[in-house]
Amino acid sequence: MNAGRRLYAQYLSENHETGLMELNTNQETAIRLLRELISIPSHSREEKAAADRVEDFLRERGQKPMRRNNNVWVRRQVSDRLPAVLLNSHLDTVQPVAGWTRDPYSPDMEGSRIYGLGSNDAGGPLVSLLAAFLHFAGRDDLPYNLVFAATAEEEISGENGISLILEDLGKIDLGIVGEPTSCKMAVAERGLMVLDCLSSGSSAHAASGLGKNAIYEAMKDMEWFRTCRFEKTSPWLGSVSMQVTQVEAGTQHNVVPDACRFVVDVRTNECYDNRTVFEVVRKNISCQVEARSFRLNPSAIPENHPVVKRGLALGLESYGSMTLSDQSLMPFTTLKIGPGDWQRSHTTDEFITVDEIRQGISTYMQILDGLELKNP
């Protein structure tokens, strides 16, 4: 029995008929909303209609959501003296790939599966977090303030997504990021930095034996990227990874190239931030190098953090995530967790199951119900 199923069984055993009725109601509401959202195309930068629906959904339930561009959030403020917990997932999807065998915007249900683009990444986590928020929003005895945010542009790490509203959200002490992790706790997540490199030479006729071949100059630096090993290794994410992924040089076969451009994909672990890795690169290669951005940093949460300890007490597993999320843009402590399987993300005929959504809701509820944070 996996962690989500164990939590679901535990929830029912502790709450009996009342818990079953409430969980069934939350599940049915979440599934209805998920199917609505699947039917609304919401590719990155095109999330307006999906954001409208989430905003309306919250208002229909007596909430007072706030809005900035295609980002929607709502707050349950208990006391200014309490810490704040953010529940966040994203509205946007990638474009559907060519291999779909069904309409990606038709929320078909077959058995326990709910098909559709974004059903798994990250519609299931989004509606499960929203169900958990509404469950706790009416409570006056919460030991923290609770914020739910459905945000845009996660799939492109855009500037008009979560980063746009960080100041509006106010001080956040803990973020729970909803992504498909099979309800395992992603206690560390790789960062991303893309490097554009330029090696220079001097041109000449290829038959002359003269000139300085920029490709050969670039090969020296490429070899450094291939063999470099950073000293610090993450127990969750392993070593910093650097891969040359694109190369461009030359104009024709008989001209020694005077420029060679190449791209390096760098995946950082939580032992280094992106700027630190960049400085190491810059000092060890001879070509010109520029980072496209330093924004997408790695993240990690201590094993003794209350939310991790709470998850471990519930029997949840911990792991390191190789995939990027909006965690990379959050300047506060975060934990990534949610229903669904990350290996289904961005695939043809994407789906999530009814049981996974039920498990997600109960997992979020139990984590939040026993969570104790220090006052700020």
C-alpha cells in the first residue's frame, strides 16, 4: 500500500462516516472543477479563462479572491501574529504533443481515469490543494494563516506567474507546492541555468593550414564541462550536472571557422546556487560565457522542518526531484508534494485517477491538520 492509500485509510478510520462523507464531497467537487479546467485551454500565457473559472469557483463558495493578471489567490487570515502557509499550484499547461489519440481538451472519464491535457500536471494537485484550503478556511483555531494561489506560466518559468505576486502574498513562512509526486515529499529540487558560450578564432582557407579553428578552441572548454566535478554532492540530487546540448559553427566546408557557439544545460543541486556555479565556470573556461538567467535556483528543506517531520510521521516517503517547478522562484522554505505521477507529465493521453485525487486531498488535509510552525 503506497503512502497516499495509507493516509486515505487512516483518515477514514479516524473520522468514520463523517470523514467519508466529507472526503467524498470534496472529491466530487474537485473532480468537477478539474474536468471544467481541462475543457478550458490554458497554455502558458493563455490562462485567463482558467483563472476566471477558479476566481468564480472561489466566489461561489463565499471566498474573496484577489487577482493579478492570470494569477488568483485567496487568504484565510486568522491573526497577524501567526505564520503563513502558502498552498500553490499552476493553471497553465504545455502545448499538446502530436501523438494524442483523443481530444486533449475533452475531460473523458474511463473507469477511474480522468483524461485531458493538464489533468496530471498540475490540475489534480491544484484542485486537491483547493479542496484542502476550503476545508480549513472556515476554522478559527488554525495555528497559521492559510493562502491558496493558482498561478500562471509555471511551465515556462515566466515572469508573470508566481514571481509577479510574491509581494502581494505578503510574508510566507512555508510553501506547499502542488506537483505530481505520487504523494511523496520532494525535499530537494534541482535548479536550472542555461549558458551561452562563444569561442573565437580566426578564419582562413581550409587548405592553407592557417587560421585558428574556433571549433578546436571550443572543444577544450567542452571537455572541461564534460569532466568537471563539483566538490559538494547532494544526498538527494547527486552532483551538479553540466551538458553541452547545442553547437553551431562554420559557414562552409573550406573555411576555417572563426566562431563557435554552444549551449550548456546546467542542473544545480542544493549545495550551490546558480551564481556560485557560474563563477566557477567563468574562472575555468577560456570562451565568453553568459547565463540566460540566475532565477531558477535549486531548493531544499531540512529534514527537521515541522512539515517534513509531519509527513514522516504520516508514513510519507522523501526523495529528490530532478524536475523543475515554481519552487525555484520562491524565496521561502517550500515542500513539493501532490497526487499524480510526474512521468505522465507532458505525455500523450495524460490522465490522473480518481483515487489519486482522493489520496491527494486526504494527504494535504492530514499534513495541514497536524502542522505546527513557530510564530514569526
